[in-house]
Amino acid sequence: MSEAPEATKVAIDDEGTPAADSSPVKPALIAELTWAQLYTRAMHKELVAISTAINKSEPNTAGPEMKKSAEKLRDQLQGANHTVNELSDYAGLRPGLSKK
């Protein structure tokens, strides 16, 4: 018996119904988003610890180098927030905005 042409193949899920999305992009996307959640959770813990340490330390501990690094981090996080907003738009999570 020959296989059906690639265009007519349909993925079947465990219940025997056609799967909603058999695209190889979806698992990769889920993996990337899961990594981002874990990474940002770890970063949040570190930032809380850094802020606490700075609040408890002598004023000269928080020098210009730390200020420059904190400003750089803020800029990077603003870019990341923009990306999260784009992903929210694509996922249809924000009211009044359509998927692109």
C-alpha cells in the first residue's frame, strides 16, 4: 500500500480525531516560552536579592558601575516587554486587537 501524498496526510491525536496543530513550530514555541518563564522567574529572585543587599549596604557600595548596569538592564527589559506585547497580540490575548 502506498502512502498518501504529503499534502493529504492528517495528524491524529490519541482519541482518533484529527489533531488541531501538527506543526513543528508549536513545540518549539512552547519550549521557548517555558524557558522564558523559568528564566524570568530566576531573574526576579536575583533582582529581589540584589535590591535587598543594596538597601542594607553602605551608600558607596551602589556606585556608578551598578547604576550603569541597572540602566542597561532597564533598557533590555523594555525591549523584552515590547516582544511580550507582540506575542500577546499574536495570541489574541489583548482585547480590541486582532491577530496579525
